[in-house]
Amino acid sequence: MKSFGRTINLKDNLKAIEAYKEYHRKVWPEVESQVGKSGVIKMRIFLFGRRLFMYIETIDEFDADAFVARWMQNPKCVAWEEIMQQYQEPLLEAKPGEWWLTMESVYQYG
């Protein structure tokens, strides 16, 4: 199993944050199906203030680039992504074109 931590900010706007949370209470079935088909075993998104943290567990053969390529071929996933990006903004540390940043694993128990 592989695991990943990724982070991004939501825009500093309470209505945007609430809208983002509401979308995630009712994730579209096509989006969840695509995530599952790609080798993701578990995905969690946590929120603190406006900072998002995504934790992902995948099969050993998981390929992030292949995941993105398949994701962007699914019209529902593209539409979902366009909506989510209205609420998100990259971190100051992001390079041009980077969105969610992958975090370094520094500790693991179990």
C-alpha cells in the first residue's frame, strides 16, 4: 500500500468554504466511482481554517500521473474539478501551475 498527504488552501471566504464542504457532503457518484477505479483504497479530506489536507491510501501499483490522465478523460470529473477549483487557491509555496502540493512523510506509526 502507498499513502500520500496533499494540501491546498480554500479561498478566504466563508461562503466558499461552506459551499466546498456542502459539495463534499454529497460527492457525485461518478466522481467517487472514478476514484475507486483508479486504485485509491481510502481518501480523507480534513479542513483547518481554510487549509485542506488530503490523506490517500492506494494500491502498490498506483500511478499518480495515470490517475490524473484518467480523471481528466471523465467529463463528470472534469466538471467536478472545475467547480472545486473555484473554491481553492494554491499555497504560496506552489510553483506556477501547481495546485494540490504533495507533502513529505516524516513519521509513521503502525
